[in-house]
Amino acid sequence: MKYENLQKLGKRLYFTADDVSRVLGIKIQSARVQCTRYLKQGLFVRLKKNFYVLDPKWKNFSKEDMLRISNFLQVPSYISFMTALSLYEVTTQVQRNFLESASLKRSIRFEVEGTVFNFFKIKKEYYFDFVKKDDIFIATKEKAFIDMVYLYSLGRYKIDFDSLDISKLNKAKVKKILTVFPPKTKSIVRRLCRI
């Protein structure tokens, strides 16, 4: 069966119709048709146009795999906001099947098999202070906090301030990052951090 040959693709995080074409030794047009069939049969999961994951692999993805998928769905982007703060244990809120990232291109939402990937566009001058760890681009905890407050100050984000443990943030780093942000963001952050 052709699907058994596709198990070779399971070693990769995701694959395309071109990969299916190569593995099965068929033309690209036939590979696209095959992808559509496997998608309808529930054997493939579509991440976005022409990007797939084998269904059993999707069901067994780790949290780190989901973060990598989030980075891939919108390039460039980095994990931020409440998702990053949850990972850093700066918030008591635990987000299940919901990941948030900062993006340069556009604000967009992807829903894949019940998991939501939310991307918020931020200005280029605010797109900094993130790291690459284990092939995952993620904001520092201080930047994730400021990104969140920035969107909140614009009315584009809701925050449960009671869930945050501000004492886990490096206040000197917060002050340094904050210098480029608008006055309204600065005012809220200064009040919350008492800086």
C-alpha cells in the first residue's frame, strides 16, 4: 500500500506534495490528488496549504513539536504573549491547544484539528528580544510580557493580570526593552512592575 511507504515521511515534522511525489515515485499532480484522498480518509492532517502531517504523528506531538509547528506556520514569528509566559511559569494560566506568537507579516489564526495557532502582527521596531532554543523561536519572558501589554494598550488583547507573577521578571531588562515602546505601553508596564 502506498500509505505504508509514506511512513518514511513521519521522520519529518511536516511534508509537502513534492515529498509525497518523491517517496511514491509519482508525478506532482498525482501526489496532490493522493494528498487530498489521504486527507479525506483521515490519514493526513493539513497544517496549511500543501503542508501535511501524518495523523498518528499529529496525535502524539509533544508541546515542543507544537511550538515548532507554530514557528513554521507563519514565518517569521516567535512564541510570545501568554503562551511564552506560561512556559516560563510567569502565569498561572495554562493554555491547552492554544498557542500565541508575534509576527511581522500579518495577524492570522490557524485552526488545526482543534488546536489554535494565533499570530499577532507587531511593528518591525518591536520585533526583537527572542531566542532560538531547541529549534524554537521564543520571546524572553520580559519581552513576552511587554508584547502582551503593548497589544492590550491597543485594545487588541485581554489580560488576566491576577494570573501574572510580575516578581519573576527582571525589572532592569523590562526597563531596557520598554524604551522603544509607545507611552501608553510604558505607563501600564511601569505601573504593573512599579518601575
